[in-house]
Amino acid sequence: MKFVDEVRIEVQAGRGGDGCASFRREKFIPKGGPDGGDGGRGGSVWAVADHNFNTLIEYRYQRRIAAGNGEHGRGSDCYGAAGKDVELRVPVGTVFIDEETGQVIADLRTDGARALLAKGGAGGLGNLHFKSSTNRAPRQRTLGQPGEHRFLRLELKVLADVGLFGLPNAGKSTLIAAVSNARPKVADYPFTTLHPHLGVVRVGAHGSFVIADVPGLIEGAAEGAGLGHRFLRHLSRTRLLLHVIDAAPADAGVDPVAQAKALVGELRKYDPALARKPRWIVFNKIDLTDTDRRHWLAAEFRRRTRSRAPIYFVSAATGEGCRELMLAIYRYLSAKEAGSGKATNADAELAAGSAA
């Protein structure tokens, strides 16, 4: 199934039914008084988060969603039936934004969460409501109200604990395949990953966390260059970022540290809050390097970035260092969930024992 993470739709709630102006007419009761019923309310449009969905592709082709109109009131005190509501089943993590105002209408972060997108119009009143001691035969009634109408933009932001980012061919897809149940396409050319992949990492008998791999970023991504800029939003809800860097680039003249600094700059341009997220450094492909180069990379990164972020060396191809990294991540996330609020990158590095 094609991955679609942004669509635009039109939602129209149902119109309320009109009230009825009617009078009771039976044999031997020629003037029985008003008996016009109310109109039914219009149907509403709701959004429901469903974990069985992982893409918005259904709404790429169904652009207009309309709820049912309420029925008109009838005589003999008969009220009109309410219009049928419509539910939009969407993936967990979907955000609904009003196109005209830019306001966030709903943000569905949990399975089963519901949100009202467009409210149905109220039904009109029948003439039985207007009867009084001075108005014994009212002919007044009111019409049903129109339902709300909106143009909405739907954005899917994947919900993951850990997000991987880095240059194309840094080995992110190989890494997520090595440590989780995700099976992304892996190839030796740039932009192998065309859409985000989610995987569950199992730690021990009961521990687990969700990791996400997004398409590779290149310099200028914040302005729309490359493919990854379309998916930067998927990193916004992660609790930890893993910056995957190729420790053994094919071109000997490539400077991994300079590339790493450039990508962090792209994050900062796109969203300063994203750049402030906890971020660990993962040098991949160490099976193609020696010990001296690893020490040089760690020292150069510390010197030129002045970062105290944990540094790990792994080989996604052989599995070296992957288990230690996953255990450190699990301990870090568990500390956060425990409510300590004091776990820092440096604390996690000391607790896990960085390979740097």
C-alpha cells in the first residue's frame, strides 16, 4: 500500500430538518390545535483514530465527506429523524488543520481517540412550540440550520519513541532492519527509503520501544531539497533522535563531521524545537574502519561540535554494537517514563557505557 501522509479534504455536516406547521384535524375535532413536530438535527462528521490504519491514502481519492441531513418534522407531533453521522477512520497520529484559519482542529494521538470535525445543524421547531394563551393557532415554525463546512488538511505524524535521521546511504534502513521487525528496502543507491518505516525493538522479555526511519536528508532539506524534508514532521514526536553517520564513506574526501553539522543546521532551520531534542550520535559501518579512525571521529566530533551527546559505534551489517545501543536507549526511555525528568544525554552515556 502506498504511504500517504498529507491530504486535503472537504467536510460538510448535515443540515437540520425544517420544523412543521400543522394542526390536528380529526372527526368531531375540527380545531384540535397545533401538532407540527421539530426537524431532526443534521449529521456530524467525526474523526476516529484507528491503529489498523497506517496511511491516509483513502482520503486522497475521497476528497469530500458529507454527513446526512435531518428529516423535516411532520404533523401529529412527529419529529424528524436525525441525519446520519459520518466517521473518518484515520491512523493514530493524524492532525487535522483548518485550511482557512490554520487552527489545529484535532490531534489524535491514541487509538480510539475521537474528535468532532464538523457539527450538524440544529433542527427547526414545529408550530406546537409557539402555542400560548394568546396565540391558540400559531403558524410559525423555524427552518433547520446548515451544518458546519470546512476545508481541512490532514497530516500524519508517526508516533515513535526513537527517530533515525542522516544522509542517504548512512545505513539507517539496514540498522532498523537489524534491530527491529521492520523490513525496509535496502540498496546501494541514494534515497532507497521513500517513506517512513516503523519497527518495534524488543528488549528482554517484556521491554520494547518503537523506532522510526525517515528518508535521508541532504543539505538544503529545510527549503525542500531532496526527499527527507517532506518527512521531517515525523521526527517531531519522537523522544530521542539517533543521528546516523557513515563512518566509512565511499569517497575518501568526504568529511563526516562537517556533514553531521550541516544536517543539524537543517533541523534547526525547519524547527528549532526539533534541533533541541535529545540527540545521540551513531557512527555506522565500523566493520569498514579501524580502531584509530573511530577514535579520530569521536575526538573530531567533540572538538568541532562541542557536543556532549553520547557517541556510539555500530555495524548494522554485522550487528556489532547494536545490542548495546538498544539497551542504552531502553534504559534512557525507561528513566524518562519513570518520571525522573533528570536523565540527560551525559547521564545516559555514563549509565550505558558509551562505546566512544
